[in-house]
Amino acid sequence: MNFSDERNFSSYFIIIAVLVITGLVLWNTSLFLKRLKEDERTKVQVWAQSQKALNSEQSDDYLELSLLIGSTNKSSPIIITDADGNFITDTSGKPDPSYFQNLSQSVIESESKLKSYLKKLRAENKPIKLNLNKDTVQYIYYGNSDILNKLKYYPMTIAIIIFLLIGVIYFFFTTSYAGKQNKLWAGMAKETAHQIGTPLSSLVGWNEILKSENVNPEYLYEIEKDIERLKVITERFSKIGSIPNLEEVDIVEETRNAYTYLESRSSKLINFSLNLPKKPITVSLNSQLYSWTIENLVKNAIDAMRGKGDLKIDLTEDAKRVFIQIKDSGKGIPKSKFTKIFETGYTSKSRGWGLGLSLSKRIIEEYHLGKIKVLKSDIGKGTTFQIILRKSGVTI
């Protein structure tokens, strides 16, 4: 399991934990609300029986108990209708307020509002049938109490709080993990630069000695080129982990230099092609890190083509930006991996650390405030990577 897989496993674990916790909270809250709703219905049923008792001939003590029970409902809104579901009216033909309970005055005074409210109560709960005698039937329509209405939003509130809490934990985890990785890579890079520096200084000294020994100048020239190359590599590694200096340079020329170096040192089975503008284009750039990015993308492309195929570098521009595209005729990348390949530690090779594309992304997006992505890829046909950089004096 590589670094990327470990991080994904942790992410999936957190997501599953969130879903399980949220599910348990919502399930328990649902049971609680169901029980509360049943209790409210029981309370209304008791209230209904008290109303029935008030309309019957009972002892004074029983009537007093019924009045007491009837007065306890101060939360659930109630409308009592006749057997046909119509309002019970007074002598003037208007809905009788004595058959309403816990309704606002504005609703009671408007018949249209009463009808709308009755429709709402019908939707909330099943009515309770009240048999006053053999000939008189009434229906009690009741709604949820204020506390129950407020508790309806409780599960959503709890879920949001849990998701926010887990989001904060996940953000802290990922940023902490990324910070540790950045320190690790920066430390490794600087240590590599330090380790290369010692034998490099020795090679420079031995090269000077060879010059005095009448060695073939062509051999010395090739050694000097490799020494210069090692110096460039050392400087590249020393810049990782610190903010590099950007200079106003011609990106056309920098791209040509990187291309020339790679073409001369790559297999003859690779058909290189370079398409550059005829005029210079000025960009704020760190030349060494930019050439490192181009090398990473080209080497990636050569690996994808297994050392044989067509490789093309195009550089185009618009009013504000420069676009560098590296196209190969390799095996292609699945669309699901377009983003994943830039993650630190991800690699599809049996040998490799999965650092090349991750470093390239860091160089372009963090140091140069540009963009790097897989523009397109077809399995078995090839892949196109694209780098976008802003021109000097403008923003993307």
C-alpha cells in the first residue's frame, strides 16, 4: 500500500464513521420523535374523553376531573368538527370558537385561515373520533405541539453539527498529514543536495587535474557537461522546501533549451517534435525548476511509450497566458486517474516513488501560481499534459 492508498483508506474510514454516527443519531432521534408523537396523541385522546364526559350526565367529582383534564392541553392546536368534517357553528352561523383550542386569534377570526389550518391539521395527524351519543359524532383534528415542531429540525441540526465537526477533524488531519509530508520531502531534497555537493566538488577538482594530463579535450568537455548537469540537479533539490526566486525570462527559449537537452539524451526511437512561437514571451520563471518540470513530464511520456513513439511539445499563448502541451503516443491514462496521478506517493510503476508529477504540480501551482493537468488521454493512443503560466505583468 503506497502513501496515496493509505491516505485514501483514512479518508474512507472517516466518511464511513460519519455515516454510521449520523445514522445512529437520526435513528434514535426518529424513535424519540415517534414516541413523543404517540404521547401527544394519547394526551389528546384523554382530552377527548374529558370532553365527552362534560357532555354527559356524571357526578360533580367526575365533571370536575374532566374539566381539570381538559384544561391541561395548552400546547396542541385542536379543531373539533361535526361528523361531515365541517366547522361547528354558533347561533349566527359562524364557526364556534369554543370548539377550537390553542389557535391564534388571527386564525380564529378568519374563516379562510381556519379552513387552511384545518387542512394542515388533517395532513399532520389522523383525527380522533368522538361519539357523544348515538346520534352525535364529532371529529377532533389536532396538530403537533410547538416543541414537537421544533424537534423536527433537531435531527437535521445534529447531522449538520456532526458533519461540520468531522469536516474540521478531516481538514486538520489532511493538512497535518500534508504538512508532515512537505517537511519530509523538503528535508530529503536538501539532504540529497548536500550529499551530491561533496562528490561534485571532488569531480570538479579531478577534472582540473585531467586537463593538465593531456587527456582528449572531447572527453573533458563531456565530463564538464555532466558536472554542470549535476550542479543544476543540486540547485534544484536545494530549492525544494523554500520559495524560489522568479526572474523575467523568455519561456520560449527556456522550453527550447529543455527540449534540446532531453532530445540529445533520449532514445533514437523517440520521434521528438517541437512547435514554438517565433517571438519571445516573457514569464516570471525559475528556469531550473521549470526545466525540471518539463523533464519530469517528458520522462513520464517516454515511460508510457516504453521508449518508442512520438513526443511533441507545443507552446501557444493568448492575451494573458502561456500554454505548454506535452503530447505522447503512449498507453494513456484512465480518466479516473487524471487527478490521482499528481498525488504524492502515487505511481503505476513497479519501481518508483511517485514524486515526479507531485513535484511538478508543486513547482507549477505553488511556486509559479500556474496550473498543470492532464488535458486529455485516450487508452492505447496517448496523453496530453498541459501547463498554464501567466505572462509577466498579468494575472490568470
